[in-house]
Amino acid sequence: MVKLSNEMKEDFAKMRIFPFATASINGEPNVIPIGFCKLQDDRETIWIADNYFYKTRHNIEENPRGQSMYGDRRSRAAIR
């Protein structure tokens, strides 16, 4: 697990929509927008709201891997 730096934590707090990607056991991708995403004080745990996650939840149950990404437009850096 990666801990976010203080600068990354500030950039994370500015994000409003986070893309979250999963894939089925057969590799079929699914990407959804997440509107509620909260970074915890340990700077490596992220809470997300489970709203209308039917396909996402099914994918995670089959294949417990997912990926989110956020970026900083100033430096054009992206963290995933």
C-alpha cells in the first residue's frame, strides 16, 4: 500500500469525481465515477460510498482487485 504525501493528500481533497475500475473474472472491464471518496488519517486507506455498485461489487467478489486514479493538473502527475 502506498502512503500519500501531504501534497498528494491536499490534491486528493480537491478531487470531486474519482474513476474506479474493476474487471470481471474473465477480464471484462468496468469503470465508474465515485462521488464520495474519503482519505483516512493513515493516508493509505480510502473509504468509498457503495451507491449502485451492482456490477462493481460483482466484479470485486469475483476478482478482488480494483484501481482508482487521481491527478494534479498543475504538475500533470497522476497517482493510481
